[in-house]
Amino acid sequence: MINEEGAKTEHIEFATRRSTDLRFETYMGLPVMPAQELRADLAELVDDIEASNDHLLNTKRQLGSKVDDFVRDWYSQWMIDGPNIEGFAAFKSLLEAFRKEISEVPDGVRLTSNQEAFNEAATFTLDAALVPDRFVASSTGQSTISNRPKFDRPVFIVAAPRSGSTLLFETLAVNRELWSIGDESHKHFERIASLRPSGKNPSNRLSADLANADVKDTLLDSFVEDLRNCDGKLFKDMTALSKPSEIRFLEKTPKNALRIPFLLEVFPDARFIFLFRDPKQNMSSLLESWKSQKFVTYPTLPGWSAPQKWSHLLTPGWQELAGAPLAEVVAHQWLTTNQTIMNDLKDLPKERWCAIDYDSLLANTPQELQRLSHFSQVIFGPRLHKMASEPLRPSKYTHTAPNPGKWKMNEQELASVIPKTEELMAQLKLLIE
């Protein structure tokens, strides 16, 4: 034990009642390793590579050059930002690129001293090169790494309820590039008081002016809380280094079909996939779901006294449906939702939205999934290839087994409203011709 003068050691006898002032290490190091230290550690590993033949000798020289280039870039970034939070993204990018390079080094490239693979040994140095948890704000002492990624060109599936949007969402969500919240976003929106139906705004329609700064922050933080990758791993559970700084977000909630102006205010570069379904099939499914009362969204809706509690999205003008037959209610939902989507998307550049017919999704699955991947600017990878090569499985919200002619069991009940949908359906079909 070094005493206060720092010149002598002191032997301390064990005594249960004796209190001794011990000094411990508290400094854990810089969040960004200095370039000189990084060079020394990596160069030592390269020098230790076993070069028993010309091929290994050449590999050793190439790695030496890669290390020189990497450290030179690291030093340049250090001179710009030092070990400060402002340079975190740049340092992380350099580190990820170099990790990728050394991951391609064969396992046969080993160290002379302990026969450990070079790329495994180098990982320990690289793990210590950037330690995000050490970035702290001087005023609070808290970590300054943001826990919210950038939502880059998020993709929203907008559709009337019971039109197949869950099936499409579950299919696209297997793509490794896409992140989601894993389900619909009812709670994320309606935990915010100003976004819930009220006397001032009695439906699920949301305008752009409702997206003030506080609402945006609350909504985005709420999304991040449940954000997960295609394998179900939560963003919040990842280490700071493994969290992506940008994500491609996929979302589907039928109510969001009425919120496009609001969504564009929160996500200015959002893209939209407009899914529509034959009205006879769609309205029949809506009818069945209303009768089942398994899709109730507003059980105590003021002014609604029908035997069935309100189900699915709350469309503008719902008050006028009080006392109307259920067929009129579901027809109103189909008509209002699809017309609203079409009106809201028409002024957007064509590259920002596309339309798809549910029947075409089922009949031409490979082509349609490839088209939607291209539109969404994500790779049509092996997982989607596999999905496209097999019949699409029923979604988790499937009420009864799919059957194209199933709607006919409600044909008589829907007979009076089917003609009201024909003109709009003809317009919808023109969107994909």
C-alpha cells in the first residue's frame, strides 16, 4: 500500500475494527482510443502473425497496410473531434468498416505466440477502441449517446381494416433491412391525449398541425421502446455499438390510413404502400368481425348505442351512422378509408407511394413482393424469396379460413351497399394499371 507521501509501503495487519483508507482506480479511460495506442496494439498483432509461407507473408503485409490506412483515418478524425461525442458516428463508421475487412481474414492466419486467430485477437483491441458508455455530458454526468435512431424513409402500409394488411406486413417484415414494432401502433398514438378521438376531433383523422415538437418526440420515443429487428431483437436491449444509427421502419395500423398528413409531418420522407381489396370480400370480412366483437376499438363511444360496440377505425362522419344497419356502417368504413387514402396520396410524388390489389398479392406473390421491395428500396433477399415461393400463411388476425367466395354468405345483407362501392373500386384499379 502506497502511503500519502508515495515513498514507502505500509504493511497492514488484519484487524476487524481497524478502518484503513484505500485508494481505488476510478478512471476507466477515454471513450475513443488515441491513434498512437491503437496503432501500437494492432501493429503488435500484425508483427506476431505466423508467416510460414509466401501466402501468409503476403497476407501479413496486406494487413499491415490496412492497419496503417485505418489508423491514419482514425487519427484524422481524432484531430477533428477528439474523444468527444460529436465524432461518435464517424468513429463508429470507421470501426465498422475495418471490422468488416478483418472479418474476411481466414482463420488460418494465426499469431505465433498463442496460435489465436488474428481476427479474433484484433476484436479485443477494436472493442476497446470505442466505448460509447464513457461519453458523458459535463453538466449531468449522464451518457450522451442518443437512444433514438434516425427513421430513414419509413414505409407505412395504409389500408382499410380487414383488407389483408396484416398478411402483407408479416410478409415484408421478414426482410433483414426492415425494423418494426412487431404489431399495430394503437397504444403508441392514443397514449398521447391530443391524438385520441375527442370532442374537437371525434375520429381517427389526424391533421399535420397536431404534430408539434412534443408530440413528435413522444411518439418517436414510444416507437423506439418497442422497436425490433426482423428476428424480434429489441433495439433498446442492444449494446450502444450494435445499435444502428439509422433504421428502415415498416408500420401498419388501419387507423393510420386516416393519418397520412400527420405522418408526413412526423416523417417527411415517408413512403406509403396502399393496399386495397375487393369491396365485397372486404365488407363481408368487416361484417363478420363486427359481429364477433373481437375487434372492438371504442367500447364506450359516446353517442353510439348500437348492439355491437364500435369496431376498427373511427371514420369521420361515424355519428351519422347511429341506428343504421351494420352493412351501412362497414360500407362507410370501406368507402371513407379508401377515398381518404387516395385523396391524401394524390399530391405526393409517384415514387413516394404505390398501390397493390390484395387479389394480385395472392395470385402473383413473387412478382408483387419483388415490386414492393424495389419500391421500398430494400433488397429482395433470401427470406422474401422463400416466402414468395410458398403460399402465404394466414395472418395472426385471420378470423376464419380464407376463401374467395366466402363473402357470398353475406351477399344478401350487403346487396344494398355493394353498388355504392363500384365507382371507387374502378378508380382504385386504375392506380395499378
